[in-house]
Amino acid sequence: MAKRMLLGAAAVLLVIAAAYASFFVAPQERTMGVLQRIFYFHVSCAWAGLTAFSIGFLANLLYVWKRKQKYDWLGVSCVEVGVAFTTVVLISGPIWAKPAWGIYWTWDARLTSTFILWLLYISYLLLRTLIEEPDRRALLSALFGIFAFIDVPIVFGAIRWWRTQHPAPVIMGGPNSGLAAGMVPTFFFAVFAMHVFMWFLIAERYSLEKMRSDVELLRQEAEVT
Amino acid sequence: MGLLSNAGALLGKEVRTEFRSRELLSTTIVFVLIVVVLFSFTFDPTANESRRFGPGLLWLAFLFAASLMLQPCFLREQVNDTLSALRLAVSDPFAIFLAKIGANTLFLLLTELLMLPVFAALFNVSFRGQLPGILLTFFLGSLGISVAGTALAAISAQARMRELLLPLLLLPLLAPILVASTEVTVSLMGPEPFMQWKGIGFLVVFDVVFLTALWLFGEYLLEE
């Protein structure tokens, strides 16, 4: 319990510190001004989401291989947290894009594949609600998670190949493409803070899932006796 | 008994079952026809517009049709619990998948080939001289749809709300197929048709990746 409290407090403090750094420490961007500061939040959430999905993918593989319940709990926790972070990304992106590009959305490779990624994992969560039996739910959702994860790079490739003929976002094309030296420490600090926060959320969600499964077990025992 | 001879025998069984009633094929063909006709109301179907939008709409219709047509491939086995018998009969469960993928690709391809002249006539699109390219694209696209779709049909067959669930799982997964096959078909039906080999390569990559994934994980999909 104490450990969880500590992790939670550290995560919240780190995110607050990262917010402070992105507003007051990082230098002002020349053309976009204050608008660019959402970048620290947006990109760190995107990276945290991708990390969560990657851990989830490993958990899915481990579940299929070892059939230990804990990998199922880890898998669903990672996907839920990943979906939450990706939702933040999909909302904070357009908030930045409207003033910067003049439009909320463009069907560029990165945006579109993030959207498809999000849809695939929403389907994963829906699939879990539609299978009653815990073992079957764990196995089938793990397998779908594996298929979904290997699909994402193919989606990215397809859209990058055919759908990005228009000049891709020039400003901030990539996190490292034009990042001024003064912005680098704040950026990586924000990424680190968001990862700690992500880990805290996954840990909380994991213990919730474990508790849920314990309750289910107790209920079944009560019904038998 | 090798994997391929097992799969061949099972493929024969799938095809015989379907051609006894032909209910899957006839409903799918009518479904695609309806979708294609309805699509014509959503834009001005002149030759130029059709060349731009037609192939995309056609592939979208195929995708929707597939997400309905793939439903029964495992549900049919549930009625008399024939799936357990199949599993006992073959040494490698991948043979069951290969047979179902083969049958689904065949049914999908038949639907597409019957719809192609109708589509070309209705939307005034010409594919003269491009038939080999179109056949190749249709085959690779349908194979990709069937590989991913058969795997997901095995998942959705074991869940509630399965009729709605399969399209939900399948359609986002097939986004790359839709993009690639549409682009290849557009270039084949354009005013100066040409073969987009990188698109064909892309479809091959998708098919190989998902076939490999199914070969690795397929047996777990059929676990009791």
C-alpha cells in the first residue's frame, strides 16, 4: 500500500513538474509562440500510449504461451491505459492543429494510423465485454491483441505510401526534426514523467483486475456451497 | 497425411457444402449489388467521377460483404459441434484454417468476378486489356481479407453479439488492404492504365504476415 501511495505521489508530482517546465522553463518557440507548449504534453502522451500498447502486446504473447492469469490482467490494464493516453493524444492534437495548420484534422500517416490503432484497441475492449468465460476471454482477447498490434505498422506503411502525397506537417514533422537544444531537457523530462504516470495507472488497474477476478472466484465458490 | 492433403480434403468439403445450397454466395452477390447501386446515389456517377471513386466504393462493398460472408464459416461448425470432429481428424489444426481460407477466398473471388462487369457497365468504367492485373489484385486482396477474416471469425464465433462483433474487429484491421487494393485498381481503371507493382507487393506482404501469424497462433483459436 505504502509503495503504491509513493508511486502515485511521485507520478503526480512529476507530471506537475513537467507541466511547469513546459510552460516556464522551455524556451518560447519563434513562430508558434505559446501554442507550441502543448507539444510536450501531446508527444509524451503519445509515447506513453505506445509504450503501454507494447507492454500489452508482450503480455498477450506471454499469456498465450504461459497461460498465467497475471498476464491477462497486465494485458487488459495496458490496453486500457494505452487507450486513455491515445484518446488524450487524439484530442490534444486537433486543439494544436486548428490554430497551427488551420484545420483540426488531416489524413496524414501518423494521424490516421493513430486513429486506427485507437479503434482496434477499442474493439479489443469491446470483445472482452462480450465473452463471459474468463479463460476464453483471456485467450481470445490476447490473440486479437496480437493481430491488432502487428497490423499497426502495416497500416502506417500503407497510409504513408499512398495517402501522404500532400506536404506532410512541415512544422514539427518529427519530435527530433527541429527541436531546439533548449527544448530537449523539458521534452525528455515530460516523456519520463508521463511514463511514470502511465506505470502508476497500469499498476492500479492491474490490482483492480486482480481484485475483480478474486471476487469472481469467491462468488463461484459461494454458489457451489 | 500431410498438411496440404488434409487441407485439400477439407476444402472439398467446404465447397461441396456451399454449392449444395449456394445460399452464402447468392446472398452475398445480391448484397454487393445493392451496395453498388446505393453508392451511385452518393455522388454524380459520370465517367470521370466514377474512375476516381468507383474502385474505392467497389472495395468497400467487398469488405462489407466479406464481414457478413465470413460469419458462418465457424458458426456452421457449431450447430452439430463438428469442429471437435474436425480437430480430431486432422493432425495440424492449421489445415482447418487453410481449407476455410481457401473456400472463403474462392467465394469472395467469385462474387467479385461476377460483380466486375456489372460494376463496369453501370459506372461506365473500362478495364479492357487489364484483366490479368485486376485478377491478380482481386485474388491477393480477397486472400488478405479471408486470412484475417477467418481468424477473427473464429474469435467472434465464441462471443456474444457475434454478428456485430466481426465487422467491428475485422474492418479496422483490413484498412491496409482497402488502401492498397483501391490504389492498384484505380491505376488499372484509369485513362492511362498501368500496373502498380508496389501495391501488389504490399498486398503480398499483408497476406504473408497474417498467414504466418495464423500459422503460429491458429491452434489456440480453436481451443475448447
